[in-house]
Amino acid sequence: MLGNEKIELDDWNKRKDTFITETYEYLNQTREQFDNVITYSEKVYYKKKLKTIEIEKMFNDRDYDNINHSKSLQHRKFVNKTRGKRLNSILDYDKILDELDKNNEKEKEKKYIGFIDD
């Protein structure tokens, strides 16, 4: 039994080494072909382009997170903290928000009723 297991282990190690060698050679060949196809200036250009795309994606992800976080905040609480600074504008702000809330509720009811009628 031990002889067969040793032969199988040796066979497995040979296959593993062959796979690693072939994979490494394939990567080297691919890199050489890539180097032959693209010039240095093109590499620099595409690296910069990829970098700007990644940076834009990062900032967009942050913006989405900030927007989602802002939706959950209560704006009136923040504005009421500054009530002493601009009393008149804050009262108008509350009235405007109340009107907008009422209009949104009416539109939601209309959409809901329209959905039932359909």
C-alpha cells in the first residue's frame, strides 16, 4: 500500500510542477506579446486612462453613499439648530417643507388610486 501511495504522490507532484511551469510560461508569453503589440507611450496613456476611470468610480461610489446617507437624515433638526441665526428664513423653510410633504402625499395617493383603477 505504501508503495502505491508514494507512486501516486510522485505522479501528483510531477503534474503539479508541470502545471505551474506551463502556467508561468504562458504568462511570460502573454506579457511578451503584449509588450510587442503596445508601445511605451500607449501603455502610459492607457494606464492614465484606467487610473482616471478608477478614480471617477471611487468618487461616484462615495457620492452614492453620501446621497443615501443624506436621505436618512432629518433636515429640519439640522436647520432648527441654527434657528437663532436666521429666524425668518427658517420659518419659511419649515412652511416650504410642509407644503412639499403635502404635495408628495397627494401625488402618492393619486398614483395609488390610479393603480387600483387600472
